[in-house]
Amino acid sequence: MNHSRRLRALARAPFGALAVAAALLAWAGPRALAQHEGHTTPARQATPTPTPTPDPHAGHAMPAAPAAPQTPASRRARAGLIPEGPVVTLEELERTAAERNPTLAQAAASVRAAEGRRRQAGAFPNPVVGYSADELAFRAPGERSVHGVFVEQTIPLGGKLGKAKRVFEREREQAEATAEAQRLRVVNSVRALYFEALGAQQLVELRADLADLAREAVGITAELYNVGQADRPDQLEIEIEAERAEVELLRARTDWEQAWRALGAMTGDPGLRPARLAGSLEEGGAALDQEQLLATLLRDSPELRAARAGVERARAVLARQRAERAPDLFVRGGVGYNNELLESDGRKTGAEGSIEVGVTVPIFNRNRGGVAEAEAELDIAERELERLQLALRSRLAGSFRGYSNARQTVERYRTQIVPRARRAYEMYLSNFRQMAASYPQVLIAQRTLFQVEVEYARALVELRRGAASLRGFMLEGGLDAVGTAGEGAEGFAPRPGGEAGGGPGER
């Protein structure tokens, strides 16, 4: 039986239009599918398309089988699904985020603010300079009055200034650790969105391949219907398949566009235009070791650094509150002119000097409440460090479980599921060419293969996201508000003008 007679026989069989369409696509379909980007299986050589022989019994010539289609990349470029211009790399996105993400500027400003408070806390109190007048007689103001200027200075004792400065030094360390944590949050978020966009890009290409094959099948079925070798229900069936493929392609395109919108927001560039991303989801590198990750996490985590700085800050606050019980020295001196007349010679007394020295006596207020509060805050900070260490262990266990599951899934898909699904599709297609299998079997195998490819791509995205999160200390939320350190040690924050005070000993 020649090629034309075999096609006519298929057209009269159940699923006739589908079968004929598949027969005409049998030579082009495998190559288009094998060229799907991101897989290591080499493209298979397309079988030459024979020229169909006219059937003398049909009265019409069979439509010619379509020539080998363009490559998927050229079809996608023509359709405008994904721009074929300059590609965007992960490094470029990270640089943009480092320059434009507002949370990083906030974190840097928090460090500068902490440094300003540190400098202010060590400033010596400003002196008081003034004018004084005494013994002003309203009937004779120039005879008995005393006029003068004075300088008054409070000298903190007990190392209060140095201890207050150390409090804010620890606060600056907290701010620096918080800024580093925010940088990692931004980097991790950009990488996660990059992998999502890369996976969405791969799914768009996969769905575009399937939609192209479905559109070609619709065109062939329409030609068969026009020459009376396909029924209207058969044509509707293949059109339904093509429409479903188009719907899935539209969904994949929407997911890809939304992933780029999220990338633009995370990098601080809302006008970022979608483009082709460089890289491959399968470039995952070596497997991660849980024990090594745990050791690195407990040693270098910015969250733990901030918590340790919080403990040291609480200790510095306690030392400062204890120093509050030490008395401060009060010194005042001045010079003036006394208009009172001397009894000895009747002349004015003239220039005079004065000096006052005193200390605060801690009788009623020994700052016991401030010390007790600082001790409690130190205990809270130490317990917080322990809690965070345990919480990070728990988070690592959960994150590594997800990473390990994703890695096992990817490995099973890569070595077992995808090759078998591809092989099953190839075998059904080969049997169909030899008239040993029906087209519905080929269609089911094709659907299975594409579904497996989709699941494989999603597993790769989860694997790459999980690995990036684990390497970045599981910090997420690149647009969340930056955590700030305390605004000052309660009870002895420096007042405007550089004056130390406001402490419990002065209330």
C-alpha cells in the first residue's frame, strides 16, 4: 500500500483526522521537540518527508506534507514571545539591586545613625556661662550691688562617658550586622526571582513548541477536510487540542511577565523590561552538605552577629547603669565687681572672685531600679541569642529537607522519568509510522512527555531556589522594612548640645 492509500485508510479509521495529521507531522515533530532548550538529549535527525502519491480513486490529490518547520527559537522570535536581543545575567540584576533597592540605602543610613549616636554619647557636657548680680538696692543701685560673670561645669565621674560610648559602639555593630543581613535578603530574593523567571522562560518555550505542533496539525486537518478526507468532528477535536495548547502558552507567558515584574520591583527598577535570561536551571553545582552549612550558619550568620552584639550592648548598658551611682562633680567659678564701700577708706570693694565645688550625694536614689532593669535586659538578650540559635537549626532542618527532596526529585526526573517518557513517545511515534499504533496513543505519550518536562522544570526551580537560600543563611524578604537597633540606652541618652544627663541619678 503506497503512502496515499495508507493516509486514506487512516482517515476512515476512528480518530481519523488526528491520525492523518499525526502521520504528516511524524517527520517534523520529534526534531522540534528534541530541540527544547535546557535538556541534554541531542536533537534527533528528522526523517525526509516523502512526496505523497495522488490517489486515482479519490479524485483529489492528497495535500503535501509540510516541510520541516523552523526551529523553536526562530518561531518564538517571530511570534515575539521572548525577546531575542541582549540577554540579562544574574550578576547584572544583582548589581542593579545593590544600587537601587531602597532597603539597602535604609540599612546604610541606619549604620550612619548608630555611628552618630556613638560619637554623641562620648561628648563631654557643655559648660554654663552666665551673668550674676547681687545686693541690688533700688534706692541706690550703684552703691551696694555686686555684678559678675561665672562658668559652671558638671564633670561626670565613674567613667560614665566611656561606658555610654561603649553602649553605642555595640549598637553600631548591631546596625552593621543588620545591614549585612538585609544585603543577603536582597541578594537571595533577586536570585529566587531570577530562577523563577528562568523557569517561566523555559516553560514558555516548552508551551510554544507544543502550540506550534498543534497549529500545524490544525492546518493539515483543515486541508484534509477541504478535500473530503476528514469529518467536521475530527477537525473540531484537533482544534480543541490546539486551543488548549494556546491557553497553556498564554498562562506560561503571563507567569513569565509577572516574574519579570517582581524582578523589577526587587531590583528597585519598576521599568525593567522583560528580556531573555542567561544561564541554565541545570547548572546547580555540587550538592550541599548539611553539617557544613550548620557550622557556617552558627559562625557567620548576620542574625547571630546582631544577637551577639545585642548581648554585648546589654552588658554595656548594665555597666553604665551601675556607674550611675557614682557622684558627679560640680564646679562653678566667676569674677565680679562689688560696689559696696569699705569702712576703712570709704572706697568701693572692687573686683572679687568666687568658686563653688560640690558633688551629688546618692542618698535617696542609688539607681537600684535602673540596675535591675539592665540585668533583666541582659538576661533577655542572652536568652534571645539561645533562642535564635535553636530557631536557625530548626529553619535549616526544614529548608534542607525541602532542598534534599527537590534534589532527589530532579535527579529522578533527569535520569529516569524524562528519558523514559521521551523514549515512550519515540516508540509510539515509530510504531505509528509503521501502522502498529493509533494516534491517540501517540497523543497521550506526547502529553505525558510535556507534562513531565513541566514538572522537571518546576523541580529545577525549587532546587536552585533552595540552594540559593541555604547559601544565603535562609534570609528572605528583600523589600521588608529594615530592622533597626535601639535608639539609645534608656536613662542616659545624650541630650541636644552634648550634655550628658537625664539619668536615674538626676531624677
